[in-house]
Amino acid sequence: MRLVTPLRLLLATTVLLAAACSDETGLPQEPSAEDTPADALPTPTGDGAALTASPRWSEGYLHAASPTSSSYTPVAYLSYNRSGGAMNVRKPSGTTGRYVVTFKGLSALIGSKHTVHVTEYGLGDTYCKPTAPRLVADTLEVRCFRASTRAAANAAFTVVVLKRGAFTYAGTPGASMYSPPAGATSNPAGATWIYRTSTGRYRVTFSALAKTVNGGPNGGGGHVQVNAIGTGKAQCLVEDWGSPDGIDLNVNIWCDTPAGVATDSRFNVFFTLAAENMAYTYAGQPDALSYSPPPSDTWNPAGHGVTIQRTAVGDYTVRWPEIDPWIIDGGTVLVSNASADGTQCKATGLFDTGVQVHCFGPNGAPKNDLFTVLIGS
């Protein structure tokens, strides 16, 4: 369920997710140890001034649409690399559901302090996740699985690289409380804290962030996306977010196995405010045939709100009227599930004014559910 005291959005601020450490050799997967020490994170580098030169909301994104191809260049209309370098998706020989994504030159431009998010794209009950919280030498490894069988599975997906705004990487899943190192988090208002409230249940607190952004021109609660990180099969989702005290922003995270059993996991989380080249909503009425979410849960730079239609069990069409001129080329899409019962949600279609979302239970069967969804460029 979505929640609490809404924040006020700042109209022209931009985005984010999480960042941090990874194995710098071989394939860009998560560290082989249970967790890399927090102080081993690299110091952020890169030319921050270059980030202001583009109206784009993200640092890079691509649509990996050929799940069985050994190597290919993603379609330009649905891809972007702020560095201007080539992009590639490679499937290592002899593997299933394992991919290496490359944004050439992007690491040097944006530095190590950034975050990534992956959304599975297509029909069926497959899901995908990044194995590391950030790019490693321009690359990111992605793993995909089938929920009903728990086996690795070839699948299509989107990858988004983000740098600005509020985000963090929760890299110590068993710790009861800790503050991520500077290289793993971005909170323009102050410190970030992560609390483990029980197995697989976490609260991320961005200190003073609610107070800092309060009073903007567009009333609302902002938007959150979450990704589990690692080579395992755990999934993570957003339970709710908000600011009971009007000062700190709290995001509650649930991590589960594909069967819906609570499990500790690393994860990335980002909180975004309104920006011109993106739109978002929280879909909080899973059984309704048609509705418009409240303004506090949505953003549409065209000023027309959002409509959500349920076309079948677990299938939704989300529309932001007249959004097309605000999204450069075809843009990209992110989806996060928002209920902790093993259900997952993903994108199945992206069109000029919206996106189609599909939700399914642990057995792979379609299931109505809550989710957050964002389109942008």
C-alpha cells in the first residue's frame, strides 16, 4: 500500500537509484564475497559539469530486445548513452538468462557514483535484475529467471543508468542499521540510513530530504523504484514511502524469494521528483477496471494526469495523455512491484503515451497487483 504524508515536488529536479561496489575484473557481476566492505567503494569521479548539458532525465538507457542473440546493438530509438559511445548487449556463450550490457565511455563521464535499474520486458513470468549496483568499466551484467520454475531464462529487458537525485545501494543485507558510504548513496539534503526491521524488511531513510523538497509547486509524494541486486533469485519491491514528520523521507522495502518468502537481499532504491522528460504513477487500485490515480501519486509534464485501465487479470494499460512531445525518441520504462506476496510486475509494451504492465504470482499465473511505473528519456 502507498502511504503517508505526501511531499511537495520540485518541478524541475531529476532522478535516481543506487550505486556502489562490484568486482572490477571479468564479467561485471556482484562481488564474490557475501558483501564487499563499505569502505572499499571507489571515490566518485567524472565531469559533473557535463551532466547539465542535456535535457535528458537519465545518463543512459537501452532496450535489450533480442534475448537469444549472442551480441547486438540495441535499437537507437529506444537507447541513449550520454557519452555518445556505442551500446551493446552480449549473451555469453553457453549461458541462459545471462547478459552483459555495455555503454561505451559512460563510466568515465559520470564517474562511479551512480545507480542502475533493470525491468524485464515482455510476456510470460520471467524477471530480470542487475548483478551489481552500478556500471563497472562501462558494463553491467544482468540475470533473468522464470518465476514459476525458479530457473534461469532468456528474456528481454530495459536498463537505465541514473545519477542525479536521491538514491542508495543497500549492500549489507544482514546489518540491523548502517549508513552507506558516500560512494554508494546520494542525498542532497544530508545522510542516508538503512534499517533492517526483520528478515527481508528494510527502511531507507533519506535524512531531511522531505523538509528540503517541501513547498514545491506540484503537490505529491514523488516516485520510487527498487531493484534487487545480485546473481541470486531474490526480488525486492517498494512497500510504501513518505514522511510522517515532514523532515526525513522514509522508503520501506520488502525482499522475497520468487515463492514470496522473506529473504535478506542487497538492493538499489531511488526516489525521483518531477522532471520534464519523464512521467510516473503509483497504481494503487489493482482490481479497478479504470481509474485516475490521485495527483499525489502521479506526474505528467503535459499537465493531464494519468489513467489506468485493467484489460485482463494482471494486465494494465497506463496512459499519460499528451506526454509524447516530452519523451525524446521512444524513451524507456521502469516498473516495480508494490506488494510482498511473491507477485511481480513488468513492462510488456511501450507506446507514444504510455506503457502496458503485466503482473503475475509465484506460479506464473496472472494476478492483479500494485505497482509503480515510470517512463522517461
